[in-house]
Amino acid sequence: MSRVVRSSKFRHVFGSAAKKEATYDNLKPTKSAWDSNKCQANGTFVGVIWDSRGGGSFAVLPNEKKGKYPSNLGLVSGHKGAVLDIDFNPFNDNIIGSVSEDGNGRIWQIPSEGLGQEHLTDPVQSLVGHRRKVGTIHFNPTANNVVATSSADYTVKLWDVETGQANISISGHTDMIQSVDWNRNGSRIVTTSKDKNFRLIDPRGGDGAIQHTGPSHVGVKGSRCIFLGDTGKILTVGFGRTSDRQMCVYDERDLNTKIVSQTVDTASGIIMPFYDNDTHLLFLAGKGDGNIRYYEIVDTKPFIHYISEYKSNVPQLGMAFRPKTACDVSSCEIASCLKVCNTYVEPISFQVPRKSELFQDDLFPETAGPVATVESAAWFGGQTGEPKLVSLEGGFVAPEKPKFEVKEVAVVDEGPKTEAELRSAWEDLKKRVAYLEAEIVKKDAEIAKLKA
């Protein structure tokens, strides 16, 4: 890959961090070793997974409220295990999903004014069905109330949030699933796994849901994958045999051959990839270092061109990019991200320097808006929607949020809560064990009789 700067309208893109008073300060981001982005963001809120004990929680902060937060900040606390991942509903800024080590997912509705100092403990929906800890959660980008989760039980489940039911369960992974991503129209999924393979999945494909399984990166550390928008390409990032960080690009028409295979550097942190379909810019942020590299994706060889790098001496624990509708078009801000540090979250703005104050339509084509194009029942029935495009000229005005309704709330087995209930459950289990032991003795006698 050539590092010679070629002619491009993005060759002078630069990143600038917010001043200390414009950060979200005095926070306690999680120190969990689980590979997640630690935070998520939309046009209204910033979600940060919290470093908590005795259960899992996360904070949801209003975008405009920056500065130092109080120590008694209100949290979303409803999981019995550590929260591992969160994701906002792309069509309703107030709806956020979370997954946890307790094996369950939760869907929460955040008040429009935020939480303040009040804790939120009652979810509007529970996603109960995985047998082990749940590591990732992703809302479908075009279908309303469709969520994908992956778990240490080696399955990916597709949920209808309205009913709390896992309508589709995809098996076939042979080790821990490390990352999941939807394609642009929400019809397919790509995953990477600890078995060093990536998989392309058609979740509504029945028994043939996994369309392709291929080797990704041979290193023992974590790997990730994303679709590169509507280019028809898939990107994977991971580690090589000598622990060098790598990225590979595949054409969806022939996933057996890498069209790009490049070494990024020799740092040790897992790479977090982000892609902007409007500008065709790829951002690579490494955990544990303060750099963000960005590249331009093109349709011809060499397919990827290095642009520049944002450098900082403050390492990042995680990162999230806001949707394009949250960018400031008047300052030619083409990307807005949030960098998770030890005690604060720092906004970083990527801008293209332009002298004109007019709307730059070459930088801001129509982008995917926060409007669902298909409902959950229709999506599970086989219908696929395309992103609804909106113009950013004159400033984006968010449409009315769809009313969030739950038809049926899934029941979570909380177990015995009092000493009396615990003793009763213990007695029932003793009786059950005694019965099963007696049945085993009978079966052993029958087996011995048959052998004789």
C-alpha cells in the first residue's frame, strides 16, 4: 500500500480534540478485558459502559451536557453480571440495548431529559434465551425493532424486540464470537470468531444461513470485521503470526481471495474499525494507543489509500462514531467520534478545511436517515428495506420518533429472593436429585439384565 498522498478532496482532513471543559469528565468507564467499544452515541445521548461491582450498569449522558459529572450520577442498572456491550436503536434515540455476563439482553427506554441522578432498573423488554454470557448487540440498520446478539454459547440470535422472542438462532461457530456487523441494508451479517475464521451469514437463509466460512487472521488475539458500506467489500482486522496488526479486504463476490492484505503496525492493542459510507473513509483506532489512522476506499486497485493519522499521547480504551446526521456541516465536519479515556470521554472532530461558507454537497451527499423502512414482522417474513436517504443541507431536522411499543414482555427467572423461597427451592432440588438417582439405578439394572 502506497503512502504517497494522491489527489483527493480528503487529503487535508484533520482531527481536533475538544478542550477539557468540553469533554464528559469524572466518569468511570469499564476496565473489562472484553473487547467492546465501551461506548455508543447518537444525536441525543452518549452511552458509556460503567466500571461497577455487584452487577452491571452503564451511563447515558445527554450530548449537550459536557463538563464534570457528579459522583452520584444516575445509571442504567438491571443486569446481574457485568455489561459487555450496548447499542442505540438507530430510529429512536431514547431506546438502547445492553447485553451482559448474566446471559441476558435488556432493552431500555431513556427519558428525553436523561437520567440525572436517578437510576433506571426496569427494562422495557428482556432478551432471554442465550445459555452463556452475551458479548455483542447490534440493531438492524433498516428494520425497526430487530436486534442481533452473539454469545459464548457460540450462537447468533435475531430478536423481535416487540415480542422479546428470538425468532432466528444461528449455530455453526466453533469458538467464541468476537464481533458481529450488519450490512448496509440489514440483510446479511458478518462475524469473526476465536476459531480464526470469519463467516458471512444470511440470517433468513434457513439451514444454509452461513453462506461462507473462511480464514481471517492467524494471531491469537482478537479480530473484528465490518462491511464496507455499499462497496460490496468486507474488512477484517486482527493479528499475524508475529503479533503484527493486520487488515484484510475481501470482495463479497469471491470471499476465498483477499484483495488487500496489509500490515498496519506492530502495536499490541486490538484495532477498532469504523467506515463512513458517504465519504468512503475508513478509520482504524487501536486500543491502548492514541492514534487514529484514516484511509480512502476506492473501487480500483490498490482499493485502499492511506490519508493521514490523528495522533495523541492519551491512550484510548474504546471509541464510538456518531451518525452523520449529528455532524456539524457548517464547519465541514465529516466525522464526529468519542474517545473513551480513563476518567473521561473526549469528542474528536474530523473536518475538511474549506473557505466557502456554502453547503459543501460534495462532502455531504444524502445520507442514511433515522427512519426504518421495514417493520420487524415484515423483515422476519423475508422483506428487506433499503436505507432512507436524507439531505443535510440547511441542517438536519430529526423526524418524529416512532412510538415504542412492546406486545409481550419476556419473563426473566430471577430465582429465589427470600430465605424461605431459597429453602423451598433447596428441598425441591433434593427431591429431584433423589428421583433422578433412583431412575439411574433402575436404568443400570435394566442395562445389566440386557447384557446378561
